[in-house]
Amino acid sequence: MDIAFATIKELRKLLNTKQISAVELAKEFLSRIKEYDQDLRSFITVTEEQALAQAREADRAIAAGEAEMFTGIPFAAKDLFSTRGIKTTAASKILENFQPVYDATVIRKLKDQKAILLGKTNLDQFAHGSSTETSYFGPTHNPWHRDRIPGGSSGGSAAAVAASLAPFALATETGGSIRQPASLCGISGWKPTYGRVSRYGVIAMASSADSIGTFARTVEDLALTAEILSGFDPKDSTTSKKDIAPWSDMLSGSLDDCKIGVPKEYFVSGIEPDVEKRVKEAIEEIRKLGAKIQSVSLPLTMFGSMVYAIVTPSEVSSNLSRYDGIRYGYVTKEARDLYEIYAKTRGEGFGDEAKRRIMTGTYALSAGYRDQYYLKSQKVRRLIVNGFSEVFKQVDILLCPSSPNVAIKIGSAADDPLFGYIADQLNIPAALAGLPALSIPCGFGKPKDGEDVKLPVGLQIIGPQWGEEKIFQVGHAYQQVTEFHKMRPRNL
Amino acid sequence: MSISIDDVKHIAKLARIELREDELEKFRADLNKILGYIEVLKTVNTDGVEPLAQVTGLQNAFREDQSENSGLQKDIVKNAPESERGFIKVKKVF
């Protein structure tokens, strides 16, 4: 077995049976990072020393018979998760040298089991974007074709898993930032039900939709990560006290009674022909497994991105007010008074996309415009939520494309203020409604720019609120009869 | 309704972001493009619909108002650009 491409479950077995040590495993991934990441640039910071120290501790725990599911398993974390004493930049100039004084709850949960943090991965600056090109440190490259985007904002984490620089990675999503890069990088990604996973210690973007999830090689691995990461946290009052099910043990249920809806509005005009074909083939495969497929309608789908284009910047304008040059982060050299500290620090420190979102939000919330923009959007958002509730009275889950297109070339959407809103149009409605969803690989397709290359296509599986069990089951059933999740980029 | 250069200056001031001259026109064009994009949202009938604020259904997550010592005071102040004797230093407000 090639351990770099093994699943978490397989690695657990190798570690428990002493066929490999945690130190050897960490060294394998660290050496792959050295070899491949100069080209891919999926990491901002590699934590080699800490990783090896943690691995030695993990080996002691395994020797003492105290191994848990993640003991000695390496992982990467998007550089939006606070890590005590380890630089956490949000891929921004403002936080270029910021060292958090505490760990995010999900980092602590993994550390408690002695999982091994390999490093912090690249993202769109403050998670604002869908290509990882707005990073202050430059873009990450798609492992399948290096001149293409990995998607975003969690593009570094997605590329790292796709290139087997880590067996799994932490990511965040507000409106597509897990599902779209999972799709473009040909890996499995889980965006949880809003409120499932604590955001404590994760740099905030738009709090009414921000969610923490993971990338991995299989749905089974995603279910394992969901079990450790989910649960109530007194430090994030939006987290739910609902019990966490042993999802990884509940995967093998039959799909005979499963009712699946295919929302017709998700096959939008402009969808690439190969994407449509691959997704329809996947739906057919799932029908053969016994599921009952029916067409459903979510008529407000097209308005999701517009709601998002107002609601997200509004929340961003509030959440990013904390970067003021006073308590931490970049500060201007030239201020004469307090106002200038704020205005110059923020003017010099924020990138274009952050400025654009802060200003859009400030405008949408300002006197005289709040009703017209912010409140109107939140009303339409309620109608979108209601639309999903109605559909989930008829079906158990929804199947659709994760992205209307395969990976585009780096630079081809640069500086288009609408790029992200269009790119994520098939992810945003479920995000606004706080629903759980997966993106899993379902084949390859040609890009519409005409280049003769094959790039990964993602199947999206959306569940009702708190419906993780069902999406994991359907995703797992599909991966039992297909091989797309086992495909690897060349030369890696 | 379109946004003028003066509007951009006003918004930037509210947001405490100092823009360079060349950024004013860029953001004027960008903001107008975004507002143009969402224009069609007006056509959705929302009569009698309450704006949605959150999706969890949770209400009033209270906790005891107890203080605890994180023991991190030195580390926290270390992150501040300017500090003195364990305090974060700011320019005078008036």
C-alpha cells in the first residue's frame, strides 16, 4: 500500500499494528510537502518540528495502548484556524505575523487525540473568494493541472489532500468554500449543518453561515472527522446540544427506501456539458443502488447568490472591524491620530476583495439603504430556507452538481467582483439555509476554455438540517461502486 | 441608483478605510457592478415575510457571568503593536 494515498481508516490500522510509526508517517508527509509544495503552494506554514514532537508523543500513546481514532494521524489546517504559538495569517497582510494565544476548539479536539498538525494551508484572503488567488501569499495551484485554480476559499487544504500532502484537512465554508474546491480538486468534502461544529478560534467571515468542515479521500473518512469535530461548545453559543451519531458505523444502510430529489434549477444555463453528463451518470448509478429518483423544484435558486452578495459583505463589514491596528496585526507607520491609525492601517492592510466586501456591506447597512438591501435579502433568504423545507417533505436528500464548471485557469477571473458569487451559485443556497452537504468526485470533464484536458467533476449531496447520516450513507454507497475517489493526479 | 465617487468616499470613511485616488474609481465601478447584479432581487415578492436572522432555532444561549483567569495577559499584549507596562497603548482620542 502507498501510505501517502491511504485513508485515515487504513492508517489507523497500520499504526495500531505497528507496521508504521507516527514519526515515520509524519516524515513521509513532510517529505512529500518538501518535494511537491514548491510548485503547488498549498501551505503557508509547515510546522515540521512541532509535528515530529507530536508524532513522538503519539507513538508513546500507541505503545501504551492508549491510541484513539486520530492518534498519530497527520492533518493540515486552513490558515484561518487559530493555533497557539503558530502563525495564523488568514492569508492576509494584516495578520502576516499574528500568533494566536490559544487553539481553536477543533484544533484542540484533534490535539487531545494526538493527531499531528503538518502545517497551515493557503486560502483566499480572510476566506473572501473562490479561487485562492486573493491570498496575500499568491495562488495555490491545482494538483491535476498546475496552471489552474484549486477553487476556494479553502483551496490550499483541498490541493494538499488531492496531492496527498495530508490524509485529511480542516477547512471552512460560508458559501461554497469546501464544496467547490473539493469538486475542482477531485476529493471528498463535508460542509456540516450550521451549528454542528464549533467555530471558536476560527477567524470569522460571515457568522450567520460560517461552518467548519473537512476534506478527505473517502466519505467514510469524512464521517470519522465529523464524529470527532462535532458537538456543543460553550464557547460557541450557536453550537447544538444534539447527540453525535456514530456516523462511520452507520454507512452501510441500503438505499432501497431512499427518496432522492434532483432540483432542476441546479442544471443552470452555462453549466459545462461534461459536468452535466457526469452528474447525471452519477445519479443514474445511485438509482441502480435502489434509490428512488424524482425531479424537484427550488425556484428561488438563482436568487441565492444575490442574497449572499448582500448578507455576507454586511456581516464581513462588522466582523472585520476588529482589524484596527490596536490590539494585534499590521499597523500603519504614519498616523497622527486615532482615526488615521484605523483608516490607514485598514487602507494599507486589506487586499482589494476585503475592501470591496467591507464597503459593500457598509453601504448595505447604512442609513437609508438597510431596508432596501439587507432586510430585503434576509426576507428572500427566509423564502429560500422555506423552499428547502418544502422539498425535504417529499425527498430525503438532493443530488446536483457541486460547481457548474471544472477548474478554470489561474488569472482568468482575476478582479471580477462577481466571480465568486457566480462560481458558488450552486453552493450558496444550502449554505444560507445552514444545510449539511458533501461534494464527492464523480468523473472528469473538459473545461469550456477548449483546452484538451480532463479535470475533476463533483457530485453534490445536500441533506436536510441535521441530516448528516443520510448524506454520508448515500456518498459512501456511491464510493463502494465507483473508483473516481481513488484517482490520483499524475506525477505525484 | 448608482454610486458616485463621493458616495465611495463616504462609505470608505464610515468603514475606516483610507483609499488611494486610483482606488476610488475602481471601487465605484465594482460597487455599481455588484448593486446591478442584485437589482433583480427586487422582483421577488416578500410581502409579509419576516427577515431571517439565523437558522439554528436556538434562543437565548445564556451562561453564568463568571470571570476566569486565562493566564495569557503577557502573550496577548505581546501581539499589540504598542504597549507599556502590560497595557495596550493607543493614541489619544481627543
